[in-house]
Amino acid sequence: MRRGCGCDRGCDCPRPCPHHTSLSRVQQQKLSLLGLAVHVRRQTPHPGGPVTAQQHTHTHQPGHQHDHSHSQSHDHTHSHSHSHEDIDWEAMADHLEREAEIGLPFLDEAAAWLRGLLRDSVAVTRVLDVGSGPGVATSQLALAFPEAEAVAVDGAPKLLERARARADALGVGDRVTTRKAELPDDLGSLGEADLVWTGHVVHHLGDQQEALREMGRLLRPGGVLAVVESGLNARFLPRDIGMGRPGLLARVEATREDWFVRMRTALPGHKATVEHWPGLLAAAGLTPSGTRSFLTDIPAPVDAPVRAHLHAQLTRMRDVLTDELAADDLTVLDRLLDDDSPEGILNRPDAFYLTATTVHTARRTA
Ligand SMILES: C[S@@+](CC[C@H](N)C(=O)[O-])C[C@H]1O[C@@H](n2cnc3c(N)ncnc32)[C@H](O)[C@@H]1O
């Protein structure tokens, strides 16, 4: 197809503790055997302990209301053309899966939050992951809601195959199904659910307001729609990296904002939308039930899977923004993409990974 520390054990630890393990060792081994990319996180032992290259600090800022404009923490700029139709999601399978795996602690934290939101209103027996991609969230939601069937919904069959394999490897295959669907046209046929999760998908649909309305209609009374949008783009290099003009990533980000506008404008049925997500959810007939942002904070030096992700991200930036970036910035990007160089992103000691992912929720009350 071509197209466009959440510990659920009540721990108040301000820094990661041994509870914060997204996948068990057995689950990780099963995924490895399947050849699926696995980012094995060893958590910081406890406050005060030293931070090493393999450790992953993951904190969050509960209760904060964020309404950033259209900055996207997922980078989908990967084609020179600016048309939505040019996004080859299946070609991005490795990237999507690795990026979602880096965010596994976020997914678990968000799922724990949603469990709390839903606990008193509805027994969760069906979860839809709309635009699931390789189904990393689908499986985590199936793990978080053990009484529920979880459906990975996507237009890309190869990504749904990954979602299926992942669910089997994680031992939730009996409760995870996949459904090929074109959005927004097929939304009405997905069947009702107690939780609809949609991660980094709505901004790829021309009429975001109508898509939210359709998703809201799928909810049973008391059910919750969780929309992952906005947040903060990942930062992964210092302002001054010892080559070129300081501030490379800020300039790249500004250029990407323009790309994002062009990408959206080219979508079928595009409608300009003020990205006030709680407002959009209210206009969709739902009752906003909170917005939270989750920090993924992996200090330098990062491990190999994170470096691979950053390499892929820089490669896409280089490809897509060739016409927009200044020549000296393109030269620096080339140096960062030199795999054999100590300056390259695969080798340099100062690479880190810091991003915030925002989840907007709303409930169907009637
Ligand atoms: C950025 S990825 C997000 C994947 C996953 N939700 C995550 O957060 O990692 C967007 C996903 O939406 C799917 N998608 C985008 N537009 C679609 C459409 N119009 N119909 C069906 N699927 C679509 C793509 O195939 C892709 O898997």
C-alpha cells in the first residue's frame, strides 16, 4: 500500500525503579526469535544509582495540560514528494516498530492511566487500535486490559502481519485480531469498543474533526477515545555539536513544520483545523477526560537500537528537506550519516533521545 515511571504498582518513585519493565525477559526472547526488533531496556536500579549507556530514564509529568500546535513527535518525512499518497508505510515497518519500542514505557504508562480512567465507567472487553502500524500499542493494550479483545486496524497488510506476529510472541495472540481498513471510510464498520486508541494517525486524515467524530461513535457509553497527537519532536543532539552552525536540529524542525503543512494540505478532503485537541474531542460529541504528556528520556550515550532509529530519522530528514535546508546544514547531516566516522550518529558519544508524547482523552457519556 502506498499512503500517505508509569509503574502500575502504585510506586511514587520520581526516577525509574525495577518495576518499570515493559516486556518480560521471556517476551523479549520470543520477539528476538521472531526476528522482530527489540529494544531491551535495563532500568536505572534506583534513585542515586549511576546512569549507564544501557539504562533508560523514563519519567512523566502527570496532570499537565499541553496543547502544542502541530509539532509531531513521530517523523514521517520520508519521501521527496509532499503528497500524502507518497508515504509508503510498509517500507517504514522497521522504523515504526523500533520507534514504538523505544516508547514502550510511555505506552505502559499511558495504558495504566487509561485503566484508571475506565475502571469505574465500563468493563473493557474490546479495544480498537486505529492506525496500529506494526501493533506495538495493540499488544501493550491487550496486556493492560486482560479481559479485552484488541483489534489492530490499519490499511497496510504487512504492518498487520507484524502486529499479528508480535501479539503471538507476547502471548496475547488469542485476544488480538487484525483488520485491514481504509481510513476514514471504513471507520463506521469497525464495531463498537470500550477503548479506541489512535496513535499518530489522525493528522494523516484530511478531515481530523470528522475522523474524531467517527471514532467517538464507535464508543460504548462510558468508553474512552485516546488520541496521541502533538507532543514534542525528539531532540537527540546538543545545540552545538562541534561542526557546522549551532542549532541544526532547531532549523531542521522549523523546516519540517513547513513540510507538515504541505503534507496536510495535500491530503484528500483536507480541512484546515485548529489543533486544539480537547476542543476537537468536545466538538466530536465527547467529554474530555484529560490530557497527559509522557517523557521519554534516554541520556547519552544511547544504545544501538536508538542509534539505528536516529540514523533512519536523519536519513529521512536529509532526503525530504534537501531543497529547504542550507548547504552547510546538508553537509553536517552527511557527516552525521557517515557510519564509519566518529562524528557520525552511530558512533558519537553525545547522542541522546528526549521526546514527549501527548495523549488526549475523552469519554462518551451518552
Ligand atoms: C505514523 S504510523 C503510526 C503507527 C502506530 N499507531 C504508532 O503510533 O506507532 C501511521 C499508521 O496509520 C496508517 N494509516 C495512515 N493513513 C491511513 C489511512 N488513510 N487508512 C488506513 N491506515 C492509515 C499507516 O499505515 C500507519 O501504520
